[in-house]
Amino acid sequence: MNDGDNPMSKAHAAPRCTATSKRTGERCKGPAVRGWRVCRFHGAGGGHSPGTDHPSWRHGMRSREWIEARAEITELVREARTHALGDSARHGQ
């Protein structure tokens, strides 16, 4: 029987999943999904898009945008304090 007769020959020749087991350390032997490095069991093509469409979305206060905004505000406050401390030192206070 040659490879042309076996309908599973393409599946057997497919790239393998790169996920490894935490317990044994062995790699998964499942075929990787096309365009991914892992199989369907290990997350290929799965999951939800981040943001308000995600089912676990609550308020967004820990979203990437809010974290970046808080970092900018913190930086502005630090600059204001630095300038205020510098001004008070110059005026002898």
C-alpha cells in the first residue's frame, strides 16, 4: 500500500503540536492547526477577542487602555511634585 492509497497520509504528515505536558514533560502528539503551532486542544483558534465583547468583561478598569492612562497620570503627578519641591526649595520654604 503506497501513500496515495492511505487517506490519512496527509494527517500523519502534518506538523505536530508544540505544547508540552506539565506532568511528564512530553510533547503533545496531536496535529497542529493550520497557521498555528498548537493543536485545537491547546488553544489554536480559540478564545474570545479582548475587550467589551469578552463574556468576562466587567468594568474595564484593568484593561490595557486604563492601565496606560493611569501610568500617564502617575507620571504627570510625579513631574508636578518634582517641580513643586524644586520651587519651594528655591523660595526658602
